[in-house]
Amino acid sequence: MSKTLTLVRPDDWHLHVRDGAVLKDVLAHISNQFARAVIMPNLKQPVTSVDLAKAYRSRIDSALKQLGVPHFTPLMTLYLTDITSRDEVRKASENQIIGFKLYPAGATTNSDAGVTNIKHAYPALEAMQKYSVPLLIHGEVTESAIDIFDREAVFIDRILEPLRKDFPELRVVFEHITTKQAAHYVRDADTKGKNTLAATITAHHLLMNRNSLFAGGIRPHHYCLPILKREEHRLALIEAATSSNPRFFLGTDSAPHPKGEKESSCGCAGCYTAHNAMGLYAEAFYSVGKLDLLEGFASFFGPDFYCLPRNRDQITLVQQAEKVPFEFTLGDTVLVPLRAGETIAWSLAR
Ligand code: NCD
Ligand code: ZN
């Protein structure tokens, strides 16, 4: 008999579903496993206002309706800019916006409209602190002179720590952490007993180190930002994710890009894991004998941080290898998922 794990249905606290024709197919993958997902706002036209978020939400809702999965809830975010106003933050807090996403300008996909200097965002951050709207952070400095493998650690010292000193009550989620420094920073931070700091961790950063970028040749489908790091960092992430510390919870950062835009002379950053993210997380937890701790990480600590109810229904994962296709056709684009042509050791019981 194959091993199984039944757990309360998880949520994805960091997801890219994009827009247009791919939207429905990405949602089909993710809603199989998850009840809710935090929808990233880095569309080509960034989601910078409540009105744009409402319009995006209604496109997502109609895709969900077409799919026949009304049980899935998108949690909308707004894209923080240099000119986000206090009033927009207040409006966001009154319209179920789950948080603002800070993209340092130039840090990642569609981040050109992001924040050029954190001080420019101080009026908005003040309002976020006041209205208790979380700040979701892409934590990398953008200076090209700083080694790409160091950009997250430098961000902590130069931006995150001063920011948290200036806004001690601001609720911060350090997104898709990739380093020992980030894992330890979040673990050790003194939040004065308040629920003001958390981090999401992706499945691919739990399973791969930077060697995967160059295994047998250059591997564009393993390129994401923040970039994969050394093995010691992967081990620190595994330790954090499997520590039962409620500051660490699941965020896939599944980020679809057309095959041609990944396999190019200047390929885009992003790994696609939505097809079986829970299978990948199960692999990671199982690899260190901590499968029983997956439920807290995947299903409890996220809603607890965001002050939302935990889900009630359950899913079951089976230790049964699932073959991953070489490609998916999503809408009008072809996409290469993580583990294309290989297997994932765990699958969803059907
Ligand atoms: C994301 C994307 O493609 O939107 N890419 C990535 O490498 N993770 C953006 C992001 O979250 O950095
Ligand atoms: Zn992301």
C-alpha cells in the first residue's frame, strides 16, 4: 500500500496567475489543491489601485465560474509604487485587499513600476501600519554591483531591518525567502510578542540548490528570482519550513512564462509548480522525515497570520509517482513545468 497523508486543505500565500487566456488553466491547476491563493499584482499593467484589483478579481472570478470551481477564493494584492497614496491604502483596507506587494524597481518580472527608493513609499507604509494592511516584500536589492547571490542578505541589512525599526507595528511577509540569513532573521526577530513578521517558502527552493541551474547544461526552467542558492541555504530553508514555527508558511511563487520566453538569450525568471505544488512540498518534507509537519506549514500558519479562518475540508496526498508532461498548453501559450518529462513522488488522491 502506498503511503498517504491527509491534511486540511492548504492555501497558497504567493501565486502568479497572470491574465487573459492562461488565467483559467493556471487556476485549474492551483484550485485542485488549494482553497485560496494570494494573487500577485505584477501584471504587465500592474495592479496599483483598488479599482484595478476589483476588475482583475472579476476576471479571475469569471474564469473560476467557467471552470466550475466556485469554492476557490483569490486574495487580492496591490502593487506598491513610489506614489501609492495614504488614501489608496485606506481604501484597500476597506475592500478586502490582503496586502501591498513591494517590488524594488528592477528586481524581478514586471517590477519596473516598483519602488525606486523605500523612502518614497513611507506615506503609504505609515498608512499600512495604521490600517493593519500587511506589506508583502520581494526582498532583494537591485544594484547590479551586488552579487546576485547576495542580494537578499544585503536587503535585510540595508532595507528590511531599518524599515521594521521605522514601522514596528507594520505587518510584514518576507516573500519566497532563499537564504540562511533570511530564515534566521525571521526566526530570531523580536516582534514584541506581536504577529508582525512571517515568511513564505517555495517548493522549488526547498528541493533545489544552485547546482540545478547548471546540471548538465544551462537550465532556464530552474531560473527564478530570488535565484537558487547554495546547499547550506536550502538546508536552512528546510529547517525553517519543518520547524513548526508559525512564522514560516507555504507560498509557491508558481510563475508561468511562455516556453519561448524562458528558452531565450535573455530568459525570464520564474518556475511553474502549480500543476503539483503539494506533491513537491510533500517530497521536501518527506526527505527529512517530517511529513507530519506539512499540515501546519501548508494549512494553518498562513491563515493564522492573515487572521483568516482555517479551511475545513481536507485533501489526501499519495506517495505515488506522477509523471509530469514535457509541456502544458495554457490558453494560447506553451509552458514547461518544473520536472517536465520527469516524475513527482507524491500526487493528489483523486
Ligand atoms: C515572478 C514572476 O514571473 O512574476 N518570477 C520569479 O522568478 N519568481 C516574480 C517574482 O515573484 O519575483
Ligand atoms: Zn512571485
